[in-house]
Amino acid sequence: MLRFGRQCQCTQGNAENVDKCRPRNATADTSLCNGRGECSCGHCTCRENFDGEFCQCNRQACSRDNNGHICGGNERGECTCRSEDITSACLCQCQCMPGYTGDDCSCPLSLDTCKKQSDQSVCSDHGVCSCGRCLCNEGYLGSFCSIAVCPGQDCGSLNDSCTRNEDCARCYGFRTGPHAHNCSAACPPLVAGSGIVPEGIDRTDCPGTVDDCAFSFTVLHNEDNALYGIVVKPGQ
């Protein structure tokens, strides 16, 4: 019996076996195994990242996380593909490992990342944990929703003061923003530390953000409502 192939493993006619590496409705000039694998004894051996009877499925077509990893990387999920029949397009989707979910398997199911080490409540009981991050209720901000936007005050009354001075707070705390090159010339004085406020000085606690990270700052006013200074607090 005539045998062929690199290791003489094939027993049928060469032409017949080659035809089996193309879809039934394909023309003679259609690439064997869609050009993504090798035809051996009438079966396609697909290259890495390709699947299917004719290597028609590209496993790199699955969703990627924000870092460009397919299905969140090997530790979080893998891309699987299927097609209803040999002529239909492939449906590729992530199959997530235990503990992860989402189209790209980037969302941890654990609530641990939404808890502070010093407080095991989820999002400080002021928000919900979604995809490993806290979504804060109105009136709270921070990575763990631990910052009250305006504790004991009417939020509407302090919005103007906070908005006017947020750029200065960014400047003092993070050396960024429109005043970054000369904070002291453009802004009220920086009060160091926690800010020991003299008698007759009122304080307005404000929320702030820089590069999508939350921080807080305090605007200090004297009795004439003139600016006394700013206290910048680390993020929480």
C-alpha cells in the first residue's frame, strides 16, 4: 500500500487527503488549513493560537484587559473558540478561572481589595464593591469610600470654595496642575501637617482627585472669609 507524509504515516491518496484540509465548499486555490496550520493525512495541525477543524478560529480574538492581556492573562482565564459548523464564523470568548469574572476575566470575585486593613467592612459601608473596586455612595469618596465629602456641613455651601482651590491643593500635594511651577505665588499659604487652626479660622473640608486617585484637602478662612491657607491630606 502506498504511504506518504514526512513519517510515511498516511495511507490514502495524497489528493484526497489534501482536499480534507479545506471546507467542502472551498475552491482549489483556498489555502490548506486557512494558512494557519499544516495538513497531515487529511487533518489540520494548527499553529499556536489557532483552533478548529480548518484552523479557522483565532484564540487571540478574545477580549483583552486594560493591560492588553487576553482574558486577563493565563492566571485569570483562557480563550476558547467554537463554530456552529465548518463554514460559519468562530465565536471566541473567555473562560474564566475560579475567582474571576467579566468578558475579559479581569474582575476578581473576592471582596478583599475593597477592604482597608484597619477596617474589614466592604467599602467602609459607604459603597459597593464592583470588579474589585469600590463604587461610593453619594457623599463619600476615596479608594475605600472612607472620605466624607462634607461631614456635618451643607455640601452646596462649600462647592465653590472647593472648586476654586482644588488646583492649588493639587499643586501643593502633587506638584501638578496649572500652578505646578510656582504654587506659593498663585495660591494661599500651605499649612503643614494636620493644620493647627488658630481661633477665629473656619475650615471647609473638600474632596479632590489627581490622576483618577482621590485625596482630600481643607480650605481655611478667617472671620472676613478671606483665605488663610490650605491643608492637603494624603489619599485614603
